[in-house]
Amino acid sequence: MTSRKRSSKKKISPQSSSGNPCTNEEIVPKEEFEVEQEEKEAYWDALCGSITPPPEVFYTTRPATQLDLILSSRTSPAYLKTLREFYRVPSGVVFRVPVHGESAEDPPEGFFTCYEAFLTRFRMWFPIPEAIVCAVDRFELSISQLNVAALQNFLGVLILSYELGMDLSPNDFEGLWSTRKTSIDYSYRMAPKRHMSIIQGHTSNAKGWFERFFYVRIDGASIEENCLPLFRGKWNFHRVSSPRPPGTCLLSTIFSATVRSFGIPSP
């Protein structure tokens, strides 16, 4: 490792005869290190294995393509390919861009609707974990009926449970939140129950997220296989809200002492 010293720190000598301490300032060099490229790559390999360091652009860039204004989705095949590569989506997960006459509310048979924001805002991973599938099923919703902040809350609590060594059940998720309608028909957000605000600093102001969607094939690559029968690809337009029980004592006691910020900066 090589180092290079630069002058950036001041040291003030004792007061001069004039009584002004600013007249006798002495510049003291401050050490700053410059790491060789080979050492950077060796450190990255040790930290991340065989993953190569990312380029200087740390967010996805949308290709300049002409979108078909007739289509209901603003997602392009080129950008969908970029998302797949950037977020390292497994090759077995099948994405499909909507065609004329298709919508987010009515995905084709064997597919479910996914939004670009599910990847760009909080990096949803595949296959979707069983705990998330079971929780969304308990709320009688399709995963694409949740807004961005709602699903981010789900994943944030799931990650926190991993860190604490806890296994979450659908009852635990029910105890944390109740559903509230959004400005989009049949779309829902999760409102925390009293003393159950676990995740703070989640994504807000995700403008236009509903307009950028695509389809994901429902199979063992996109959903954990043991919960495929529970997964809802189609939207539930006849859901009836009902009172839910309060959270379990164990969940509220542990999580209330571990409030976590789960915000991820937008690109």
C-alpha cells in the first residue's frame, strides 16, 4: 500500500508578541492513503467472493427507447433486461413485458404482476420467501395489490426476524398491520397497529410506480415451491376487511426494542 501526504490540517503555535494567535499558524501535514488498484480488487474479492466490483454508476439507467403509448405499462424489454442483470435475478425466473390489452390488475394465466419499484426501491429477491407468500395470502391479497411501502415493510420485518433468529407466522404479520386502501383501486397499504411501528424510514413518494409493471411466471424459480398452492396470482376484487387480533406478546416485546430503519435511497 502506498501513501501520500497532503497538507490539510492546521496547528496553532503559542501566541505571538502581538497577542493575535492567528499570526503564527503552522501547517501540519495530514496523512491520506491512496490504495493501488490491485489491492482494491483483492479486498473486494475477499469481501464479496467472485463478484466483480460494480462500475461507477451504482443505479440502473433507463435506455432511451420509444415506448408504445397504447400499452398500459411503461416498462420496455431493454430496461427489463437491465433490471435483471443489475439486481442479479436468477436465470430461471421468467419475465414478460405486457402486450396490448393486458393490465396490472389482470395478469395472464400462470403469471403474476410485478413492478419495477419492487426491485429498484428495496430489491425484492426471488424466489419470494414462504413467510411473505403466507402473510399476503392471510390478508387475502395478491402480492401486486400491495403498494411499494407495504411490501417493503413485509421484507424489512422478515429480514429483522432472520437477524433475531425468529420464525414468523401469518398471525405475526396480522398482529403488526391492518390494511388500508390507497388512491389506486384495489391496491392496499399496511398501516401499523398501535405500538407496532417497527420499520421506519421506508420508501415514500414513489411516483408512477403503478405504471411500470411486468409479469413474472409462477413456478419454483419465482416462488418457494412448498407454498406455490397458496400464492395468489390473480387480484382479489371481492375482499372484505375484518377485525384482526392484536400482535403476539413475544413479537411486540422483541421488535419494540429493535426499531429498524429500512430506507433505501432511490436511484
